[in-house]
Amino acid sequence: MVHETNLQHLIEAPHLAPTLLLGAALGGLIRYLLHTWLGPYKGTLTANITASLILGTQTTPPETYTTFLTNEQFYQQLTTHFFIATGLCVALSTWSTLARETGDLIRNHQAKQATTYLATTITLSLLAYHLATTITLSLLAYHLGSILSLNS
């Protein structure tokens, strides 16, 4: 079982900074490649949807699930979360570029395209996040059911 006093120790852990930097480097590289391969608007849309989908897999498990983890497993889970959610997804998603591209469309008197682009990005990103969260929580519930049946 994980004790809450260990959370502060983990946050101060020296391995988190390099973990975060590696995740951010990977996310930035993927975003750059998507923008290069797909162009400005499709690349940004794809990056934001992909980041939202990946972020949805990082849903915090229910308290009942984390109580079955050892401290080492809990630290591994949080380190992975820092790498994926805080590093990779933050660098991969590009909401500032979305804002700039939307502003460019508006300045070029393409308000309808700007509205469609913004609404499509937000809607698809939220749907991707929701889908990944739903699947992740379902898998965790299934796994928790397996653990509980083994302990019965």
C-alpha cells in the first residue's frame, strides 16, 4: 500500500527532471514530424488529437486500484505518468499553434474556416480523450476484478 508521505519524496526525486525532459523531447520531435509531413493545419490537428488520446490513457486509477500497488510499483506508475502526460503530451499538443493558425485564418478573412478548424480540433480532441479514458478505466476495472478474485 502506498503512503501519502511518499508522494512528496517522489516529487522531489532527482530522476523526474530527466524523465520529463525525455518525454518532452520525444513529444516535440513527433509534433515537428507531423507538422513537416502533414502541413500546418493537418499536422496541428493530428498532434492535438494524438496528445489527447495518449493523455486519456493516463487517467489516475481509482483509489481502490492504487492500494494494491507496492511503493515501487506506485513510483514506477507516477514516473511513467510524468514521462507520458507531463512530458510527451504537453510537448506534442500544440494549442498555441492552433491559436496562431486560427488567428491567421481570421486575419485572412476566413472566419468560417477558422471556426470549423477550431471546433473540429476541440471536439475531436475531447472525444479522443474521453475514448481513451473510458477504455483505460474499463481495463483497470477488469484488472482490479482479476486481482480481487485471486485474493478471494
